[in-house]
Amino acid sequence: MSGRTALDGQRSLFILSPGDRDGLSQAAAEAGWRAMAARRPTDAAQRFLHSDAQIALVDMRGVAEGDIRLIASIVPAVDAGCGALVALVDARELAAVPALLAAGATHFLGAPFTQEAMRATLASAQRLVDRLGGGVTHSARAQRIRRGDALFWEMEPGCGTIRLSDNLARHLGVEQDRISTARFIRRLPRPERRSVIAALRGMMRSGRAEAFAHAAPGQPGDRLVHHLRLIDGLVAADVEWLSEAHGREAAGRDELTGLRSRQAALDWLDRRQGLATTALLLSISQFDRMNAAYGQVVGDALLGRIARRIERMTADAAPDAMVARIAGTEFLIGLVGDAATSDRATFLARQLIGAIGRPFSAGDHLIRLTARCGIAQSRADDDATALLRRAGTALSDARQAGGEGIRIFSAEKRSRQVDADQLETDLRLALHRGEIGIVFQPQYAVEGEAVVGVEALARWNHPQYGSLGAGMLFATAERSDYMLPLSAHIQAEALRQAAGWPRALSHLRLSINVTAADIAQPGFMPQFLNLIDTSGFPRSRLTVEITESGLIEDVGAAATLLTALRDEGLAVAVDDFGTGYSSLAYLKSLPLDYLKIDSGLAQDIAGTARDRIVVRGVIHMAKSLGLKVIAEGVETEQQLDLLTREGCDYYQGFLRSAGVSSADLVTMALKA
């Protein structure tokens, strides 16, 4: 017989209940679940994240109607772990359920409840967790996240040694992270040692979770409570402070990394309004791909290690600095005083990008990451939101540009807010000045690594506002009645550049956009074919993309045009499908080769179950009509995985590549 306990096959449940923690824990145990419970919301998120539970049950009975603070306290931690959240409500208060679901709950359970009802609800929640995890096994997902400020310890029964987290060792006055069980107990106040021994013996005998509390050594008035449980034969303890001062401190911390939270960072910036302050917004690139390769547990642990590198390097360069994690892979550093100068901030940004670029070890693998940084210097009237917004603008510029990946938005630099009237005037000069350029966004088969095609996209290199995308460019052209000259220029330039590609790119398909204004013009067809043939680009490798809204104004005329284009050797795609309000039945009348799913719709596949059903329906409908499906705007490995499962053929998006110049595309192909 193995050393695994009878509890190893149980699922774990985290319970947050101000008034019935013990009763709900007992009910969960009777339903076959191993429970870890808390009464206070202040540290619930931290305790959930450090537990091996993927489902949280929040007791909303007796909470004032409309008060969602209790459930909101744990939502970020549940979301971060792709978990499920069950709201327990009184059966007489079911009207509150929609608000709780909107606040982040995924399931609800009405009270009073039977054991069967609880078991069924938790099974449904577990099913959601399994789906969100993409089939990852429970044992892999159950590894706990360890970070620099965590309080925990582990012990293998029989070996007599306890492994402490760094932070707990510090609070207990222990220099090493491994000490003997006897020495660990001797570090505790003498009157409380008996309860420790009793808790350990009781858990080993019964297999049930136990807890004990004691005064913190050298910290009068502060007490620590240890929550014990068995995990794969190990004794594992999550430790929390009982004092309110430590609870308030934890509330301002990010649950995953221990850095300041977003709100705490904004509060820090607001308190320095009017002072010279510089914000560095640091973003880790393509982290979703790393997560997909090594798993979310490794990814979460890696974020903690990144946080430690940022923390140490920032403390060395600017001891008064603020460091926070404000979003998934985005970190904010606030600098004041002498450290807030442009030169000092840029120097620190280079150091941080270099530190993140040094490989991280994960078992037998080395993980290499890259980062980009946007820097914003405060103005006299800046609040925290305005400063953070301008740092975000600088980061966006850094992502689009090459080089070292740093952009500064100084206090004196003019705002990038765009004057629409000025743009209409400038557009008429832009073509003559050579400001309208072309980039090519690579397209990939979902099961392959090689580029199979590209879409030509327009970029306006405005002398004042910098690079403006196709959305703003075409919106300006539509307002100024300049659509036809602009469209003709983009088509001609894309064909000219593509015709000059070397033999290494001779397999690539080129997609160019044709607007509703284009197809409404008399004589469009012969003029367009002449443009293609004059360029020298082969018709057999060209796909014409027409937006959904451009097709449905006159379906009969559109069908005639598309048929003629296909007869001349071109392929035809409906672009941005899902942005309009057309009937799907229209597609039966149109001779098409490809259907391109709009980026918003493609990204919805990683949203709610209802979103996924809609995207699935579009893909299956297109496949049933014999069309190839291309997804636009794919940004994460999760989106790609789900789209692949549903039968998508090709994709494009920032997950693999933004739009690149013709020269860079050639370089990519030659390296492949």
C-alpha cells in the first residue's frame, strides 16, 4: 500500500464565511470535499491563492442586499487561478443572484441545501475549472504558488525536518529555511508548544485538517495561526496573521507577487501629486506562450521571480521607489526626487529590461523573456490616472517600435490626443508626402509554424501624431470623402511591394482589402484586374477581402462581383465577419473561399460559455459551407487553442507577429 492518505483523492474547497465557517467546512467534508476556511475577507484572497483549492464558496447569507464587497474580495484571486466561485445565498434572496454573478460568481447554491445539492453544485464548478484549465490534470494544477512574502511551511512525516518560506523564517528568527521539527517547536512560546504537538498528532491520526495559533516571537500582541493539511503525504501549513494591522497591509498587496496592488500604486501616486514623479510601466512580452509551454503553475511562480528581480534592482537604484504589479504581466515603478529625472529613469529601464532578459531556469529548461517599458514624467495637474495613462501611451509606442524597447513621454511633450478636423486636412497631403505606408501581418496555419500568407495593412506615419493605424486612417478618409484615392493607393502599393519579393516568399498568399466604395464604382472590375496584372503579382496568390458591411447592402450585386473575381483566378474572403448585423443566411448566396472572423469575436472564444457558443456556431457554419476560416486578432495561446479545437484553419495577431515591413518579412522568411 502506498503512503498516500485517504484524503489524497479528495477535491479541495476554500470557504469564506464570516458566520458559519465551521458548519460549512463540516458540510463540505460530508459531501466529500476537503475544506480550508476563513472568516475575514481581508486576507481571504491570499489564503485562497496559497491553498490547493480551485473552487471558492462565499457565504453571502445575511449580507446586505447589493453589498458585494465580501465576494469581490476574492474574485481577483479566483480569476487569476482560472477557478470557480460559488455564492451561497438564502433561498428567499435569489433575486440577488444576477448581481453576484455580475460581480464574479460563476455558480450559486441556495440555502438551506441538501448534501446532494452541494455535491452537484461543486461538481458543476469543478467541471468549469477543468474546461478553463484546458484539460490540465488536478494534480498538476494543485501545486501551490510560492512567492517571496508567503507564510508557509512543509514537512515530510518521519524525516524530522521542516522547510520554511523565507518570510516565515524571518518572522520566527530562523536563519535557514530548513530546521528540525524540535527546533521549530522550541522557537514558539513554551505555554503554546503543547497545542502544536497535539494538532500535528491529531491530523496524522485522523487525516483531518487542524490548526494552532501562537504569539509571534519578539512581536508582542501579534499572533500567527497555522492551518495544517495533508497533501500527497506531506504536512503543509499555510500561516496567517491574526492582527488587523497585518490584515490591512495584505489588502494592499498583489496576491500573486507580494508587490503593491494596482490600487495601492494609484494611492501612492496620488499622494505625490504636484511633486516631480516618474512612472515606468514595464510589460513582459509573449508571456502567454510561455504559460502554454510550461503550465500556469510555472508561469505564476515565474512572475514571482520576475517581481523579485524588479524589486531588488529598483531598491538598489532608488531606495524610495514604489514597485507594483498592476495587471497580468505589467509592473509599475514610481520614482521620486533625484531618481525621477529622464536620464535616471531611462538607465533603470535599461537595467530592468536586461535583468528580465537573463534566462530563468525551470527544471531542465531555460526560459528567456523580453520586456518593453514606457516612461512618463508627471505634470503639475496630473493625478495618478492621468500619469498612468500617459505611461501606457509610451508603452504602446515601445511595443510598436524596434530598438531597445523604451519610450519616454516627458512632461513637456505634446499630448497625442488627435484633432479629427486637422487629420482630414492632413490626409489630402499625406499621399503626396509619402506618409501612407504598408505593413504585412503574417498569417499562420493553426497546426504549423511557417507563415502561409499575409494581409496588407495601411499605416499613416503622421508627422505630429506618429504612427496611426488603419482604423483611424479609414475613418478619416470616410469623413473627408477621400476613400477612393486612399484605397487605390494602398492596393497599388501592396501589389508593387509583393511583386518584388524574392523566391523564398513565392508560396505566400497576399490579402488586400477592397472597400464598399470600390465595388460601387462603375468599371471597378477591369480597372482592378489591370492593376494586378500591371504589378506582376500572380492572380493565383491573391485574396480579395471585402468587409461584411460592404457586402450586405446589395447581396445580389456582391454575389455577381465575387463570382466574376473568382472566375478571373482570385480568391475571395469576407473580412471582419461578426461586426455587423447580417443574417448568416446571406453567406449561402455568396461565392467565397475564406471567412475571416473579426478580432473581437475571435477573442470572445476565451470568454463566457455563451461567447464560446457563438464563435463555435460561426466556425461550424463556415466549415459546413466549405469555407476556410481565418481568425484575426489572436493574442493568447488560450484563444488559439480554443479556436483550433473548434476547427479554425488559419490565424493572425499579436500572439505571433504584428504587421511588419516588406523587408522584415523577407528576413523572417529567409530565417525560417
